[in-house]
Amino acid sequence: MKSGIHPDYHEITIIMTDGTEFKTNSCYGKAGDTLRLDVDPKSHPAWTGVQRMLDTGGQVAKFNKRFAGIGARASKK
């Protein structure tokens, strides 16, 4: 390998959403850093099959208000 062109590869700690943690090697941050996951295979709907709707700052309400009229046609006679 060429020297000086590869990122630093070191050990970090990963903390899952349920609080469990493990050590792995990564290029993230610097040696000894901690990475907290917001979504992991224990909490992601793709693996759990449980869907939940997160409304951060009214984004869902804003979307519904903006596109409420789509699909609903007024009948003209």
C-alpha cells in the first residue's frame, strides 16, 4: 500500500439504541471515540416489522396540509 493516502483505521465504541455496546475498527473520528446509533437493526422497521410515524417539527402535518387536495376532485354539473 502507498503510505500517507489511507485514512487512520482505529478502534471505536458503538452504542446501540438499546444501550448495548461493542468495539470495532473504523475510520470514524479518532481512536477511542464513541458512536451512538439512532437507528440500528434492533429498532429499524425494515428488520422489526413495526412501523411508527415520527413527526419532527410538524413535517407530517405540513405535508398533509400541502397535498390534501390531491386526489379529491370537485364534481362540476
